[in-house]
Amino acid sequence: MAWTPRAVPFELTLNGDYRGAYDLVESVRVDKNRVNIADSDDTTSPKKTGFIVEINARMDEAVCWHTTRGIPMCIDTPDLASDVQATYIKDYVQKAKNALFSDTATDPAKGLRAVFRCRIPDRLVPRQRDSQEYRCARFRQHLSYKDAGEKLKFGPLWDFDLSAGNVNYTDAQYPESWRVADSLWISRMMQINPTFGQRVRARNSRRRRSTR
């Protein structure tokens, strides 16, 4: 991906008292060395605005909505999007969802690639592949971004704090196996692209070998 936050696992001992294991991760923000899109505020023209949006079931941002398929979405950036900015990105995200689930999803002019800019097999695979990532698959913090004049892109990958079993309200408490594959977006991509699953597994295998 264009940028993936660096993460450093560590154990914390404070004044001789062991406080547990943590993962220190870079924050996601607009920056030339992070999410390199137009730095915008609520006065920027929608077509010149850089957006970061997220699946967020808590809907705790200033602007949130549900797509027609019931996916809870929020605008992460700009922090206080104007009404016209919000309308613009809502319409664009809905257009992207419509394209993904349309009968012409594989058509390069009308389908997925008309609104998403991504190499499908390479950009949707979390780095923590042996764990269940509930947030990314179904709940929140599945991020996408759109630069001014560009298409929607997936990423960056971030916030895997629920992937290690530290949740008690879903079967993600059992950290083995995959969760992303049965999410709404990814399962649809696997459906419209017969080689998707094979290519994901091949890429995963290459990464496993490279990290041994």
C-alpha cells in the first residue's frame, strides 16, 4: 500500500509494576508521509477535498450515515465536513457500493474499477493474517480514502486491537482463523473474481516465507 502505519509491540513495567503487553502504532492522519491526500477543511470545495472515511458501527464522528446495504460509515477527515462535502462523499461511497454489487461489477468502465483504485489481490489483506480481525471485517476502523480528483482507495490498515482475542461480545474472542473473508465487501470481491481467493492465499504464503 502507499503507506501502512508502523507498529511496535512492547511490554510495560511502571515503577516495578508489570502493566501488560501493548502495540504502539502510528496514528492515521493526512500528511505527505502518511495519508498523502489534499489537506482540507470545511471550506474546501468538495471536488478538491481529501477524504478519509471508515466503517464505524459506533457512529461517533460528526458525520455518519448508513449505506443502502446497512454499512455504517463516518467521515474521519475533514474533522468537521461541511454539508456539501458530506453529500459529495456520501454519494461517491454509495456509487462505489452500487458498482461493487452491480451486475456490471467487472466492467472496467461501469464496475468496480471505475470508482475504486486498487489492485484487488494486493491491497485488502491484513498483515495479521493468523488472527481474527473483527474491526476490519465487520465493526469499525475499516478505512478508505479519496484524494481530490482521484478514485476511492482501501487503507491504510490500522487498529488491530481486537484481533488478539481481547473482546468478549463476539466469536472474535477466539483469535485463530480469518474474519475478513466473510465481510460484505471482501466476500463480494471473491464472488466476482474467481481467482481472488487463490491470489490472496498465494500472497499470504509468500509473506510467510519471507518472515521466517
